[in-house]
Amino acid sequence: MTEPGGLRTLKKERTRQALADVAISLFLARGFEQVSVAEIAAAAEVSKPTLFRYFASKEDLVLHRFADHLGEAARVVRARPAGAPPLAALRQHFLDRLAERDPVTGLCEHPEVLAFLRLVHETPSLSSHLREFLAADTRALAEALAEAVTGRGELAPRLVAAQYVAVRQELTWANWTGLAAGATEDELLPKAVAEAELAFALLGTGAAGLGYGPG
């Protein structure tokens, strides 16, 4: 009897998650460069060919944790209330994630989250692969912005998307480095909110003239 497609997909995703969890645990314990794919496969009790059916590279085992956020900004723009400027929706979304201490904002003091972000930021090959992820996220956001504000050509939405993604990364980096230096979430939150408001105000100055900002 053929297994339903939905169940197959669920089982595949659970396997992907299990493999990624095993790999990340090894990386956090010993360092990314010190752990081989063979060791990951052995720890996960699968063969190397099986592991590579789920992940194309060692780096993908780590960046899998960012997968749910790929295209998130584009989804926010498309789901915004009628008439709301795209940048206003993105601003509110980021502030909401800050309030929830979402790891994607960098403002999460859970030790494993801090260690994971350190692993990503301080491992050159992971940082390089993260840039590819951010480029894909930028393209997705540019498409959503082009749909939201028509008649601006192709360059304007790409420029606004690139600026937003860069600003989001700088805010995330600032929050993570603050926590890594010993501050607590509660101590950093007011500063993180103020810096986010400043960042979006600066973005809005240019974006407003194109129809993306608060006007």
C-alpha cells in the first residue's frame, strides 16, 4: 500500500530535523571544522549517502534552522492590512519578534541559541552560506515589494529589499553581540527597540518617496 504523500513529507522532514540536530550538537561541542560528515552520519546511525540525500553540504545541516524564515519578510508584505505601507508591516513584525525574544532577532539569551549564533557568525564557511540565504530572502522580498507598489520598475524594489535585509541583519548582530558580552534580554530590550525604531525611520525616509514607506 502506498504511503500518503503528506505522511511521507512529514517523515522526511522529521528525519531532516533529526540529522540537523545531531550535527549541530556535534558542532557546538567540538567545532564545525573538527567534525566530519562521516562522524555525523555515524552518530545519526545513517550512511553518508543517506545524509547527502537530505543535505547537500555540511553547511546546510546548520543553516537548516533558518529555513522556516526564508521568505518571511515577503510573506509579511503580502499579508499586511490593505493600504498599509510595506515598510510599516515589516517594522511591526520585527518589533513583535523582539517582544517575543525570537532568536531570529538575536535577542534570545538561551545558551544554545547564543552558542548556535556564535557558531554561524564565527565559522567562515557558514557565514558565506548565510549570505546566500540572505540573497534568496532579498529576492523574495523584492518580488513582494514589486507586487505591492507597481510602476516603480525593477530596481526600486530590489534596492529597498536589500536595504531592509541589511538593516535587519545589523540589528540582529547588535542584539546578539550585546547578549554575548553579558547583558540580559531585559537589559537590552529597550535599546534593541530604540535601535530598531531608528533603523526603520532611516529606511522610511527614502522608501516613503517610492511608496514603500510610511509616507
